[in-house]
Amino acid sequence: MTDAVGLSETSRKNRLGSLGAYLLLVLAAGIMLLPMFWMVSTAFKLFSDTFRIPPMWIPPYLSLANFKRVFTVVPFGPMMFNSVKVATLGSLGQVISCTLGGYAVARMRFVGRQPLFLIILATMMVPYQVVMIPIFIIMKNLGWVNSHNALIVPAFLGGAFGIFLMRQFFLTLPNELEDAARIDGANPMQVFLYVILPLARPALTALAALSFTAFWNDLLTPLIYLSKMELMTMPVGISFFKGLHSTEWNLLMAAALLNITPAAVIFLLTQRQLISGIALSSGIKG
Amino acid sequence: MPFRRMPRHLVIENLWAFGFLALSLIGLVILTLGPILVSFYLSFTDWDALGAPNLVGLRNFIALAHDKTFFRALWNTIYYTLVSVPAGMIISLALAMALNRSLRGIGLFRTLFMIPVISSTVATALLWGLMLDPYIGLVNYLLQLAHLPTSGWLTDTRMAMPAIILMSVWKGLGYNMVLFLAGLQGIPQELREAARIDGANVWNEFVHITLPMLSPTTFFVLVISIISSFQVFDQTWVLTKGGPQESTITLVYYVYQTGFQQLRMGYASAIAYVLFFITLIVVMLQWVTQRRWVFYQ
């Protein structure tokens, strides 16, 4: 029981706290956004205007010349296509393999389930650099150096983060649904496809969006496997681009903006699922 | 759960389960467990990516002990981790606490803070290359306006690593913030109310309720932040190529350089294994010490 005085006291404190929180958030948002604003502003500037001091905050014109030039200086169109291809197929692979694996670990009974799950969890600690050279040897023997297969095929073979994320989600579903379907004579694959998957749409969206972004943004793996300009994905292409035009910031910012925009759009469309997916992945209690 | 242990059922259930797991198991063996063994073997060889690997015993590791660049990379990685992890965690916790209330427009802030997270490191690093440019960058311009000392940032051996840390903290804040926010929302409101009725002030509430209740999240954020900061690469690749004068070379950068640019795959495997070993030790230490400060409900 709270009396009237106590109540107004708390609500006053709450309001003060909220004001402080608001101020902190506005300040932080300003700091977070200023660089992003600067990227957009610079991407539309003429070269000569990038040197101005004091800086030109908003160019009085909207020059699309930088965006056009990005496509002529390097094969940016093919690079975009490569990124779309790798990220789409890569996230498809992750969704298929991690959903199946995560479901088995969460819901099916089999010999060695607990040890296997712990091993998968433990592999999250293994730095990619430890396995990168042996995987390179495999890819080389398969003739997949300078081939997108080196990036796409491994995506179909699971991964600790995705399996863990899907497992955490499947554990939240009630058992009764599967039991009912099983009594009706459905086999595990039918249960999975017709009962579980329709319920798993939020988790599938989160996994798809997270892995699309990861493939879209990946630098190291494409850097190792793709040396031909026409095969490169955007991050590698842009980083080479920087070596060639290191002071043409307007051009570089246009390229960076073109790289960020699709990921940002996907994020905006899926943010509710994506954010709860990230939160779900922290349920390390197991 | 009562479960009828009929052998045939069990066999069939196992078969189904391993069917579901087939892709993941192949990946686990071919892409993780196998390679861990192979690179362990390679770290004792002189393999140059072309000929056959020759066993050279501990020669790579002995060479590492005398390799100045390796120690530079090791120190830089530790420096990066020691600064960026606490800074990133404290700021993102503060932001999450500010966000953890029902105010108008709160969702918008969360979205804004996530934009750098989903942007590629390559693009955001380029952006910070411009921001930190000594002559035309906004950072020096704003410092000048405020009559503060400016810097050469990425061109200055002392300031290059702090500049990269600044960029990385800026980029990663949103991710940790989302995790902290989820943790904060899991703290029962009754606990706070009970504390307030008992006369706890804001600070008491933070120290005695928020921090202990949040500790599983804090633990998780700490572990993944450390693991990922041990693997920092993209920023230095785009901005400094490890320079100036190796001031931003990191372990992963050095693995890439020796392995894929100089084709000293054996030596690169040895460096990677040192990285692996350090990661294992740090994670184990965290597991062991977590009992003292992590409270599960």
C-alpha cells in the first residue's frame, strides 16, 4: 500500500529520472548520428566541397555524380550482385541447416544429445582464424578459390550461433502441439514442417536477417577467396577502392552508403524479430 | 516425462534426429573439429601453401618468442580489448537503463543505435577515416571549435589505436545495449518497488538490485565482447593496414599477413593457435570466477 504523498513523491522522481534519461538519449543519438549524417552529406558533394573549412554541412545541390562514378571506376554493379547472391544463398543455408539442427537439439531424443550440444556451444569460442587455413586447403582442393561456393556452401553446414538461437526459440514452444500431431500419426519431419515451422516465423526471420547481414558485411572470408575483381563482394571491393581513391571522400562515402542502405532497409523491416532474436541468443542459462 | 523405452522406437528416433542434424554434424567435423586438429599440426610445420609441409618441431613457437611484430600485435590486441570492452559495456548499460522506461519515442532511439551495428565495418571504417582525417575531418574541426588539442589520429602512432577503439565502440554500442535492455526488462518490477518502499535511493537500487539481477546478462556480454575483440581485423585492414609503424597491427591481422600475404601458413597457424589458447584461458577464467559475481534466479 502506498499513500498519496508517497505516490506523488515516486512519480516526481520518475519524471526527473525520465528527463535525465531523455537528455542522455538525445545526446547519445546526436553522437551516433552525426557521422552517419556526414556520410550522407559527403556522398552528395562535389570533390572540391569536401575540403571546405568550416565544413559544408548540407550541400546546396544534390549531386548524384558520385554514385554514377562509383559504378564506372570499379565494377560496382557486379559487386552488388555478388553480395546479394552470397548473402541470400548464405542466409538460406543458415536458415535450413540451423533450424533443422536447432530443432533436433531442442526437441528430439538421441544418443549423446547433451555432449553434442555442449561441443557446439564450445565451438563459439574457436576464433575463425584457427580454422581458416585448413578450410582454405579444403576449398583449394575443391577448386573453389575464386568461386562463390567457398562462401556459400559452408553456410549450409550449420553454425553454433544459429543452432543455439533456434534451440532457444524451440524450447519456448509447448510440447503439447507435437504430441497431438504425433498421436495423429505424423512423422517427425511432418511435425517439423507443418506444426513447428509455421510457429517459428519470428525466429526464422531473426536468423535470416542476422545471417544476411553477417554475409553482406563479411570482409575476411571474401578477402581470402576472391581475388578477381568481378567476383568480389561489396566490402572487399570497397576496401580495394579505398586504396585506389584514398582522398576522394565523396566517392568513398557514396560507395559506403550504397553498401549500408540495403542492410539498413532489411533491419528496419525486421527489427522487432531481429532484436528479440539477439535477446534470445543471450539466454545462456541453457 | 514418461517415455516408453522400446528399442525399435529408440532406434527410429535416433535415426530421425541424426537426419535432422546431418548438415550440422558434417559442418562440425569438416569446418571446425577437423580444422582445429589440422591447424594444430600445421603450427609445427614450415608449410608455405605450395609444397609439402615439413615437421619442424617447436621452431615456429621459438621464432614467435623472438618476433617483435608478434608481440606488438599481441599487445595491441590486449590494449584494444582492455579499453574497448569496458568502455563499450559501461556506455551501453547506461543507454539501456535510459531506454528501459515507457516514454514516447523510445523505440526510435533503439533503432538509431542499431544502425551502426547492422552497417558493415568496412563502410563505417571508411566513414571514420573521413571523420578522423587530420585536415578535413569533423573530429578535429569540432575539437578546434572547442579549443581542444587536435591530433593526427590514424597517422599518429600513439593515437591510431585509440581512434580505432573509438570507432569500434561507436559501432558496437547498439548490440550490447539490446542485450542489456532485454536483461533489464527481465528484472521483476516488484523488486524495485519493494526496495523503494524500504527507502532505497537510486544508487542503492542500482547496486543492490539492478547489477546483481543483471549479472547473467553482463556475464554473457563480457564473454562475447572479449571473444570478438580478440578477433578485430576489418577496421585495421580498411583504415591503417596495421600502421603507422605497426601501432594498430592485431593478432588476426598478423595471421592474415603471414598466412595469406606471405604464404607462411605454418607460422600463421602457430600465431592463430596462440590466439586460440589465450581465448580459451580468458573464457575459462571467466567461467571459474563467474560464481563470485553472477547470480542466476
